[in-house]
Amino acid sequence: MKFALTACCLLLILSSNASCQSTHRKPLTIGDTIPAFRLPDQDGKIFNSADHLGKSDLVIFFYPKDESMVCTKEACRFRDRYADLTKAGAIVIGINGGSVSSHKQFQQHDQLPYPLLSDSANLVLTAFGIPRQFFMTGRKTFIVDKTGKIAFTYSSAINGTRHAEEAITFLQKHPDR
């Protein structure tokens, strides 16, 4: 009986690891084309990435959790640099697996002027290859040019405020993307 229970537990662990590995995708990098996606924002409106191709660059930042300490600092830095980012021709969006209502509360509480998209099934996070870190989704920023290709990436799990700074620095140094 003890052997059967141990064997079942081992089988369960191995099968769950295999299913996690099969959904993990290689991270997108500079030069890759982003996958098209449609996600609800904090107001329940659908954001369609294809609607922005050819019109604007996208600054997409993936963050682990609404209202957590580092994520709040990151989101507020994007808020504080929002005018500079839009002046450089970019649309800013934040994405994580939180609910629409959680995003709405976060946006209102911290007066965030950009959409927060809900990827509750983690499909977009997986498509971009955002890894899990410390039992949460990772933190990574992408700049996507008007053709849908990634022009820049920045990743730092603990220094959330650098994401906005690195994005604005890249946009200002490369105005002719």
C-alpha cells in the first residue's frame, strides 16, 4: 500500500512537471514578432494588439501582482513617465494574470493612465515566454515597433522602477525605429 501511494505521488509530480514544461515557451527576444492577442482591460473593454500595429509603438510591461510593493512602484513609475513615453510615440500597457476588477482597483488607487490587461489564463504571458520567478509570473518589459517586432526588452525581478526608465531611454535614443 505504501509503495502504491508513493508511486502515485511520483507519477502525479512527474505528470504535472511535464505539463508545465510543455506550456513553457522560449522567451521572445529582439527581432521576434509578437503574437497577436486580445485581452480585457480594467474596464472590461477588449484590447486588440492588431489594432495598434502600423500606428504606434507598444511598451508592454508584464508584472506579477496588483498592489504588491515592487509592482506598485513599477506601475507608478510608468505613470510618472507616461507623458514622456507617449510623446515618444508609444502606447503603454501592463499585463498580468489578475482579474479585471483587481486591475480596476489598482488603476483607480494609483491613478494609472494606461490600460491594465487581464491575462487570467496566462496565455499571453506564456506566448511571450515570461517565466515564473519565486512562485509568481516574471517581470519583463518589451518595446514593440509599429511592425509588431520586438525592438527592446528589459528584465529585472526586483528593480521594478528601472523598467520605465529603460523604456524611455531606449525610445529617446532610437526615435527613428
